[in-house]
Amino acid sequence: MFKPITQAWRRLEEKRPGTAQFLMFFLLSNGVTVLQLALMPIFKGLFNQTGLVDTDFQVLAVGTQVDGSQYFVFDYPAGELPLGGGGLAYFLAVQVTIGIAQIINFFAQRSITFKANNSLGKAAMWYVVAYILITFGAAAAQGFYKAPIYDLLMDTWGLGGTGETIADIVTMIINSAIAFWIFFPIFKVIFKQVPEGQDDDQRDRQAGVEVTPDALPR
């Protein structure tokens, strides 16, 4: 049953390898997003049962908002949504969920989409750096849309708990969309196919990754 699909995919990989690579990246990324949507309510429910929901997590002040209040990159005031910001409980639920999903995404994209065989350690290091930068960027952007989405769905539209669930999904999808468009070009750089039989430094040089003289084999 799957043979025609497999054959069509192989023809696409031969004729348009870039397109095939992007489509596979898209499919795996969406699979990871579905996983995040499944995990988020679980971790959120677990952390909300602790006192962390009443613990403020507002760090990295960067100016003021339109109403004159302090703007934080990570802005999770104490209290359950929508009256509060979910506190440290919400922050941890988001980060644990994204962390698990991105670890799976890293290995899936490396082996399936890009079929990379260059240094796993160096690729993982750059992936972590990119993940941290994206986390900060997504958190800063979330300050503009998180509260209005929860207010709209839970209070304005009066959906209560259902609205909260929908808002969770919407915010997670936005986070995933941000990561999607940023990670693809990063993966193109850190995941490379190079000839077998070379050590890690040789593979890095072949893949176009700069290696310092001290790191060269002697």
C-alpha cells in the first residue's frame, strides 16, 4: 500500500532534494508540535498543583509597556490565568514541554531529514545555543500576545476552562511557528553529510565548520 508513496518520495528526493528536505522538516516539525500540544496540559496540570503557581517569575526587565508598567522578557506573575500569569508553574510547564519536544526533534531531524553524519557533539552544542536564543526571543514576543489571548477566550468570550485550553494550544502553536522558521536554516548549517572514514575534525572541515589549529589532529 505504501510502495507507490515511497517510490514517489524517492523520485522527489532525486529531482528536488531541497524541496523533499523541507517537506520532511515540515512533517516532523508538525509531529513535534502535536506532541507539545499533548504534553502541555499534562505538565501544566502537574505544576499547577504546587505552590509554584503562586510564585512570581518576572525577570529581565527591558523598558515599559504602553500602559507604563514594567516589561519583562519572562513575564509570569503569580496566580492562575487569566487573572495572574501562571507564575513559575506556567513557565516550567512551557519550558519542560518544549525541551522534551526539541530533544526528540533534534535527533529526528538529524537522522531523517538531513541524514547528517558530522560531529554530533558540535551539532548539539550549536543546537542548544540556538534553542536558548529562540527561547528568549519567543518569550519576549509572548509578552505581547499571551495575556490578550487568555483574556479574550476565558473572559470576553466566557469560555472558562475550555477557553484556557484553546489559549494553551494557540500560544504553543505560535511558539512552534517561531521555532519552525528559525530552526530550518540553522539545521542546514549544523547538520551535514560528509564522506565516511573521516574523524570529527576532518568532517567538520569538509562540512564547512571552522576548526581552530589547536583542535587539529597532531
